[in-house]
Amino acid sequence: MAARISSALAGLDAIRGDLADFYRDLHAHPELSDQEHRTAAEVAKRATDLGYEVTSGVGGTGVVAVLANGSGPTVLLRADFDALPIQEDTGLPYASTTDGVMHACGHDMHTTCLMGALKLLADARSTWSGTIMAMFQPAEETGRGAQAMVDDDLFARFGRPDIVLAQHTAPFPVGLVGGHAGTAAAATDALRVVIHGKGGHGSRPEATVDPVVIAASTVMRLQTIVSREIAADDAAVVTVGSMRAGTKDNIIPDDAEIQLNIRTFTSQTREKVVASVHRIVKAEAAAAGAEWEPDISVIDEFPVMVNDADAMAKTLAAFGDVLGTDRVFDPGRITGSEDAGNFATAAGVPLCYWMFGVLDPEQFGDGVDPVQVVRDMLSGKIDLKKVPGPHTAGYAPVVEPSITTGVTAMTTAALTWLGAS
Ligand SMILES: [Zn+2]
Ligand SMILES: [Zn+2]
């Protein structure tokens, strides 16, 4: 096993330059969720050139690339490829050329690394048997892309995988790989609440039902869900990230809108928190004498992501063999969310999802031990404002050795689960 992994990885030297060009091109041309047409076309062209059977337009702009190589397990390798509505502020020479859109979550890196792994695996096909099913997934940021691919008869058309393997960049020092068995990422429920009051002149509040005041008290009362309704050994996050109402100081508006984001780690807590939000939103409107109940709608949602414990242990052990055990660690569960688990859940197979560091270690200070950096980061000792992470305008993965790490991890994981030739 170790021999076939190292022989496959030996091909990396020859493709590093090309992969770096591919990465910079993707980074310079980010596309928002479900609009990844250029990206999908580039991906389809490259995978076809590598000898994969490529199908575009799966679940919207998704691309599936299959390499059938005899009997054996089918491994689903997944990369997402959408970008975010952020104005890039990295100063990189290959920064986004599209105003207000940026690859700020590293999905360009995921796509580059999967393409690199597909090349190494295709070249090494005499050493393994089975089927590679690569997913280049749209719309991860909206939580809809993976499910859209599944719902496009994915498994009926392309076969059912035996395992799902996926990776994500992380604001760790480059070269480190982290994976957590069990519940690894939080569920998200993003909600839009529209409070209906009754507008009027600002000088005559008695003739109105002021939605601004209802919104304000709703935001304050929502803070009591986590502090008063969630047990000390449980965890949840309720963030109101947007609040909008009115146009002028002396006009009481008809409506107010708030947008909130909930993170939880179990379905029980998830249901409880969502129910509490509904209860509070309605009760605050009723308390103010509003005639209509507020409207509550879902902006997006992600399920809890759960890594299979045995599969994770086997994959992380393989990473340790290849990268060195001091480079592989358990980052614990994160409050971020991810839809890669939808493939595994729909197929009823194990998920292995890991993160790989992509930041210049010097960003964390001189001569530091990278593993200690991660510990300090996770325990809150590092000021993350000084180290721009995902979803910020300054998130700037170093091209290398990030690509090397990501290609190595994905190739190693795939070969760990494919059959012997
Ligand atoms: Zn993201
Ligand atoms: Zn992401």
C-alpha cells in the first residue's frame, strides 16, 4: 500500500507548475454559487484530457468525472468550486478580476488539488482497481450544491460509491492536515424574519405598531436562547447578522427584517433552537400588538456533518505514514458547516472529511512549532484578526506547498480505499 502511494506521488513533481497555473487562473476568475460556468468548463476539459468520462450539468453546473478501472470499490472524491460575494483585498498578483466576487473559502484550491489527484491516479491505474467518481460540486456556500447533484439521479446514473472523501483548506500553517471523527461540523439554519408592524408619522407613535422596536426587542430576546435554554455541556450559536428597517428618522416603517444564523451539533438541539426562535419572534410581535404574525423563511440550511470513526482512523493513519504523524492532528469539531456529508448520507456510506492548512507559517510568528500554533489557535490564544481566515477579504492560501499537501492528501486517501490491482 505505502509503495503504491509513494510511486503515485512521485508524479507530483512533473505537474506542480501546471497545477499552480490552474489554481491562479481559477483564483482570478471566481464565480458565485450556481453560476460556475467558466470553472465547470475548465474542469470538464481538463478531466476529459486526463482520460476520465466526464458529464457536465449535473445538479446545475456540477461536473462528474469517472474512471472505471476493473472491479473493486468505488470512491467518491469531492471538491466544491463556487466563490463568495466578497471584494478581494489580498493584493495578490492573481487576485480576483471580478468585482465583488472572491474565492475566499479556498474552493479553487480544492478543485486544483482534486484535479492533481485525478492526474496522479490516472497515471497510476496499473496499481489499483475499482472506480474513481470525482465530483466537482457547485453551490457549497448556499448549502444546495451537493443535494442538487444527488437529486439529479446521481447514483442511478453514475453508480453508488463505497466511501466519500472530501477536503477543505483551513487557516492552519501549511503542511498540516486535521480530521475529526464523529460530528465534525455544525448544522446551520439561516433564517429571514419579516416583522409586520403598522407604519405612520414618527410624531404619532400611538397610531402605529412600531416594527423597529419589535425587531430590537426580538434581537435581545434571541440572545437568551443560548444563555438560558441550552445546557452548559451542549453548544449552539445564534447570530443576528442583519437587521433592516425604515428610510428616515420621522417615519415609522411598516416592516422590519432580521436575518439570523443558527449553529448546532445535534438534531435535538437544532430542533429546540429553531423552535425557540419561532416562539420568540411570534411572541415579541404579539406583545407589541402587531396584527400579523411575522414571516419566517429559510435562507439556507446545512445538516450536521458526521465523519465515520473507523474510516477516519484508517485515512488519518495513511496520512501519518505519508506526511509524518507530527503533521496530522485532530482539530476537534468546528462551528463551520459543510454539505459534503449529503453525498455520504444519500448513498448510506461513510464520510471522511479533513482539512489542510494553507497559510504561511510566518504569519503566525517566527520560528514557531506549527502544531503548537494550531493548538493555540483552537484555544483562542491567537488573534485571528491578524491571520485572515476563510470568508474574509484577506484569505490568501500560499500556492505551494498548499497544492502539494492537498494533492498528496487526496491521492493518499483515494489509494487507501481503492482495491489492489
Ligand atoms: Zn465557505
Ligand atoms: Zn468552503
